Amino acid sequence: MTVSAQRPRIALTLGDVAGIGPEVIARVWSPDLLRICEPVVVGHPIVLARAASLVNPKLAVVELDGIAEGEATATQLPCWNPGDPEAADVPPGQNDPRAGRAAYEYLRAACWAAQAGAIDAITTAPLSKAALHLAGLQYPGHTEILAELCGVKDFAMQLFLPRVPAGDSTAIAPASLPFGYDGLGVAHVTLHTSIASVPGLLSTDRITATGRLLGEFLQRVGYAIPRLGICALNPHAGEEGLFGDEEQRLIAPAVEQLHHEGWHARGPYPADTLLKRAWEGEFDGVVAMYHDQGHIALKLLGFDRAVNVTLGLPIVRTSPSHGTAFDIAWHGMARGEGMWGAIQIAAALARADG
């Protein structure tokens, strides 16, 4: 660990400069942030300075020559720019190829720095998939880019939602886990793809791999014998084949394989009840078959607290679960709870790994 067991160095990537990423990073800059980590921003310093002035005129940006340089203070934001200077000219609230290219360059540089040990974790502000494509970068999102940069084939998107005290909308409840937080992890077998393509992308091996990644993550953060619930694809878990046979043909064999490997896995269960059962404590993790199957439930339970944790990488990467929010970007309206939660989880994972 580059700084200390208590204050890991975390790179905060600006994401799409036309969206709310720069603003939410400036929004969370505070003594509380510095107590849990040593943050460094990866992005264009002019864009970050604009966001800082929008949020708090006392904040000042310090431009760095490298990610390992500079020390953050309560009013100084160290910023390293490995991207195209033209990102500063991108208009707010719309897709632009310069923003897509810059978001990719920020992420790539931070990923390389994490693999080299110059930083301990990455927390990414949201990027626009459309802007990536306008820049000629044919990726569905952060997860797939990071998997390619890290050279991994088995990976998954997980939303982790911490459980909090009743009435508290922002704090994370401590637990008797080395990780420090109790919550529910939901990993997704398929990622950013059309609903029509999901059945053809599912396979027993892919479902098994996702369950394995989820189980390994939960063990890593302190669940000795994680309890995994596996979602069905179809309503009523296919109703014995009346509504589809994926449960019998693909998912049930994956559950059997996970059992064979020693995992405590059960299912397939109808998703409309499984997520409720899991949140109420019956399961520690859930394997969802597609994006919205897991995301809708988790965002209903805690939109501002659900944190995206990429599974299968050799580095720590988290992000808030919200998107670029072009409709409110650069109007001073964006809230920082999602970014704050993502940084907290990144710091906790870096400490656990250290």
C-alpha cells in the first residue's frame, strides 16, 4: 500500500467531462474524505477547477506532472491530466467524442498506475457509452475496458449495497467483518447488452463463473461461507418449462456446479422474490442474469448508496451506480452521496487487501 494502512491512495477519474463526474468529485472533497484516503484526481485540471468553483470557491486545483506526486488538503485538489487538452473545450450536457476519448485516457492511465502499485484503488466517475463510441472506442463501458487492460477473461459487474441504520440515508453500518461493512452483493452474468441478446449470451459456464467471482469477493471481505442466491431468467423460474427452459437447461446445472466446487448456492429462484429475501438476510450475494434484474432492486433499496465494484480484476475499482446525468450536469444540482459511498468502499477494500 502506497500511503498507509489507514489512508490508501485512491485515483478519482473525472469520467465524462460533460456530465456530473467533475462536480460530484468536487462535492465530496472535505476533511472527512482525507481521513479515509489520500485522493488524487485524474482528469483535466481546468475542468476540475470549473467544477470546484461551482461547488465551493475555496477549493483550488493543483496540477501534477505524475499520479504519484502531490498531497491533497481540505482545500487543494491534486490533479494529473494524462488526456487530451481539448477536453476542456467540451460543452456541458451532451455527447462529444473528445469527452469519450478523454474518459478512456483517464481510466487507462489510472488502471496502469494501479497495476504498477503507484495507487491503491480507483474510483471512477461515470462516462457516456455513446461518447466512447463517437470517439471510435467500441466498448460497452468501464467494466469491459478494465477487463481488457488487466488481461482478465472472467469478470463481472457487482452492485454492493451496504446496510445502514434505520433513518440514516448516508452512513454505512459497521459490522463484525474485517471489511468493516455489512451489505448485499449482486453480480450480473451479462452486462451492457440488449434484453433480446441475454438468453443467447447465457451459458452454464458463464453463470458458474459469475457465482464463483461473487463468492470469492464475499469471502475476501469477511463472509466465511457466503450464501449465494441464483436468479432465474424467466417469470416464476420458468414454471417448469412453460415460460422458457433456461432454468432447467442452463441455470440449474450452474447451481449444481457451484455446489460441486463447495459454494453454498441455491436456486434458481424467481427474481421478484429472491432480491427481497436476500435483502432481509437470507443470502449474502445474488447472481442476476442481466443488468436491470439486479440494478432495479438495488437502486430502489438505496440509489445513492449502491456501489459498483468490478469483480475479477487484480486491482480495486469502484464507482457510484448513477450515470452522467447530462440533464442536470453543470447546474450545481448533482449530489455527492454516490461518489462518497464508492470512495468509502474503495478505501475499505484497499485496506482489507493491504
